[in-house]
Amino acid sequence: METIDLRSDGKKIGLINNGNNYFTFSSTAAFQPVTYSWENIRIELAKNHGHCFNGVSSVQKQILDNVTGCIQPGEFLAIMGASGAGKTTLLNCLTFRNAGKLKIHGERYLNGAEVNTDILARISGFVQQDDLFIPTLTVKEHLQFQALLRMDKHFSYEERMNRVDNVILELGLGKCANTVIGLPERDLKSISGGERKRLSFASEVLTNPSLIFCDEPTSGLDSFMAHNVVKILKNFAFSGKSVICTIHQPSSEVFSLFDRILLLAEGGRTAFFGPAGDALPFFSNLGIPCPPSYNPAEFYIHTLATEPSKEAESKERRNIICNAYEVSEASHRVFEIAEANKHRNKAIRKRNGRGGVKKSPYKASVFDQFRAVVWRSVISVVRESVILKFKSFQTIFVAVIIALLFQGQTLQYENISNIQSVLFIFVDILTFQNVFGVVSAISNELPIFLREHHNGMYRTDVYFLSKTLADLPVYIFFPFVFLSIPYYAIGLNPFTDRFFVSCGTVILVTNVATSFGYLISCAAGSTQIALDLTTPLVIPLLYIGGFFLRNGSVPVYLEWMRYLSWFMYGNEALSINQWAGVIFNDTACPNGICTGAQILENYDFNPEFFHRDIGGLCGLIVGFRFLPFLALLSKTY
């Protein structure tokens, strides 16, 4: 049983029986039906051959070869083909994503207008192959965050929350609405793979998009769950939306749900585009019939793939099929629709003129973006209970060990080196405790940021500032605790103002280290590369920090590195704070008297540089935050 009611107020409700459950699709506002066409899409990748000794030549590798197609309202289009045929590349081209070094030629039109990234982001949703979520949020909180930033500005807060509740019910997420999303490989109580995929769909349909793109929606799912997932997409199309998906090897049950199919052959040529039911007669007319009781999808993929040891024969068969399609009536119909879109575009331009105001790709104001992203970032920090517990244990445990090792350092000449050692240990441990944690956390979250930014949810500066503010209390509290435990047990300068200056210094050191972690993460792009780079970049700064190598012994050609070393600034500031104005008697000292000035001079520290050191730490925080922001910004273009 299948029914659809189109109300007079423009709101649509679709009711579809999937055999076990009824899915209803309603909208808080009528969406605009769209026709999306693309014409002569040709994509090339420049590959360099040779090396520096015999010269380097550039060769263009053809990925897609003059692919033309279209999708109209209420249609479900599947892009199919063997591995390497260019399915995902075509989908990325249609959605203006991940172009990289590809050279893209061709035209794309949406309801008579040439498509650009901003227009497409406002009326479409993209369900990517990988389900990326902030694992500490619940299903409902994730959708609330999406609703706050992706729904149009005219919706009130109550309407947004009502839309979230409706979508949860529509996609069968009610049972897990208050369950933390989690990570399947780490959390036993995380939501299932099918629920994650439905949550991905829910995130996109919140805004009631006219056009939905999906990249391999059945990847990693069993046959039953794959059929349910594709059935959801079919229901979207039935409600009047246009749905495009790539799919590798669907079952016959899944294949029967597609309205149209686009078959890509190896080399990126179109082998067939049209109604799914017209493909079998097309292949039969070429003398390539599908065997009885054979899955049509497997037949098409097998026919268009290269068989081992039959490369020439496979290539000839593909050429016959592609050449036949180019002169077929189906191909001509597709070109007619594409041309109609192009002419409609000209008519609209003539009527409306070429001028116009470019709309912001963001549906929420900067303040609303900031408020929502800070809310999510704070939840992420607070709910990482395992990490917070481990960090608390690590901080207290290491601080206690240091207190036990260095306790009772009195003002004696023989204890000076011990005190200097522990001051440097403070800087050293706080650096390595925090920089690696930041590198892992930021690198893992970067793909989520890039996806959400591309969806027009928030600006780069909003994300960066929100992340910084949410993390800041952690990087103030734990350094304070770390220093407070061993400070008086060791016997460091007992004056209260000196204690708080030391706390402020180690807090600055910690935030420089985390800022440096931000820089490595945002510049590297992947977790493994960032982790591999961290130690080689930090160690040289450690060596010239004034403990292993005295300040006056740094080679002239490496002198500039000292001013990038928070080890140097932190070690010198802590030393000055410890020894400035200190005088004590000891027979081992010159003339029986030791002064703080003499001790600082012995270590090549200048008491007048204290404010320079504090300023240097603050400057490094600003610099190491600004550079990763620029790196992050560059990734969004």
C-alpha cells in the first residue's frame, strides 16, 4: 500500500509501507522540487612521470569522459559501475567536493540556473560513506545541533526542536534518541551500524532538502539492513525529493527500488542512463542478454568490468556498449533535458538580469553559530569521563612522584641543581602530557569540521574560537593542580606571590604546548602524520631550552630557534621567580654567601628578562593559535 497526500498549504506527507513499518515524511515548509542536470562532465588527473635526472612529463589520466545525465523531482537515481569507474568522483563533482588536483570540465544546472557551491549547500543534503559524529553526544543532541545551524533563520527554537522530534520518529530513532552515539570499536553501549546510518539520513532531512546525495549508503551493512536503508532513500524520493546515490553491488531486491540507473564503464564513459527497466532490453539488443534468474546489478557490473586475462576482449565489449549508448534514443532524451535546463537558465537570466546579491552559505548568525558550537564543545569535554579520569590520575600520580623524589630541598648550594632540574621537569612534563593529547583529539575531529563547514553550518573562526574556549578550563585547572601538589613539598620559594607566579607560568607553558599541538594537527591533516611529526619538532626546542644546552652555548645559526622555544621562556621565568632576591649562607658558596643573582648568572639567565619571558610565552600562544587557524582556513577552500 502506497499513498501520498499533497495538501493545499504546500506541506507534504508521504506514507509508505515497507513491509513491516510505515514511514511518514512531513515537512515544516514545502521544499522546491528541482531538476539537476549535468552535461559533458570530463575529469582529468595530471600524473607526473620520470624523475629529476631524465625530466618530468605530465600525463593526463582520464577519470570521467563526457558524462551527461539528469534527475527530476521524485526520482531515485543509482550510479553504478565496477571499482575505479568513477562513481564517487562523479558524485563529488556534482556536489562540488574533494576536487583536489582534478581538472573538471562540463556544465551543471539546477532548475535553470548554473550551480555553485553555495546554492547547492542550501537546497541539498549529502550522506557520505563514512558516518562521522561527535561520539559524546546523544542522538537527539546531535540532531538538535544540526537543527540549530542548518534550518533557515525564520524557524523559531520551538519549531526546530519539534522538527527534531518528528525526524526521530520518522526514521525510527526513538529507542536510541537519548543514547550516546559513541564509537563502535570502543564503546559497547554505542548505537548500532544501522542506527548510525539512519542518523546520517536524519541529519540531512532535518532541513527538508530538495536534493539528497548518498555515497555508498549500504557500505558495511548486511543485506537486510542495506535493503532497509535503500528503502528509506526510496521513501525520500516518493515524497517528491530527488535522490542520487552511488552503490557498488546491490542485491536484486535493492536494485528493484531504483527508478533510474547510470552505468559507468571503466575509463569513465557512460554505458547506460535511463529507467532501470530499460537497461536489460538495451543490453539484449546488443547481443548481451542477462542470464535468467541473475541479479541485473551483478550482470551490469560484471559486463562492464575487466576480466582477468581477457583485458582486450573486455575493453572491446565496453566500447561497443558505450558507443551504442551514445547514439541511442535514451542518450538523446538525456541531452534534450540538459539543453532544456540550459535554455531555461538563459530565460531566467534575461528576465531577472545578471545582477544579484550573493547569499551567505550560513543559515545561522555568527552569534548562533558560536553559541551552538561552544555548547557542543563543552559537552564533548565534560562527557569524556575516561579521558578526564585518566588525566586526573596522571596529573596527581606524576605530581606525587616528583614530590617524593625532590622533597625537602633546602637552600643549600648542593641543592641548587636539584631545584633547577625540577623546574625544567615541570616544563618538560606539562609539554609532553598535553601536546600529544591535543594532536590526537584535533586530528580526529578535523574530518567532522570539514564536513560540517562544507555543509554551511559554521565559519572556521567560530569553530576554532569555540574549541579554544571549551578546552581552556582544562588547560588551566590541571597545570595548577600539577604544580600545587609538589611545590611546597619540594621546598620551592615559599612566598605566596611566588607560588602564584609559578602557577601562572606553568599554565602559560601548557597553553603554548597545546597551541603547538593545534598547529601540528591542522597543518598535517591526519592523526598518524601529526603524531609522527610531533616529537621531531618538539625535541630541538627542548634541547635549546637552557637546561641541556646553556643559553650562551647555542650556535649563532640556531639562535633564532631559542625564541620559538617555550622551554627556554618557561625555564628562565620559573628560575627567575625562584631565585630573584634570594640570599643564603653556605660555605660552598663564594665568600660563604649565595645570591639569587649569582645562581641565575651561572645558568645564563638574566633577571631583567622575566617580563620578556612571560611576553614570549603569550606571544607563542597567539602565534601558535593563529597559524593553525590559517592552516584550517586553507583546508576549507
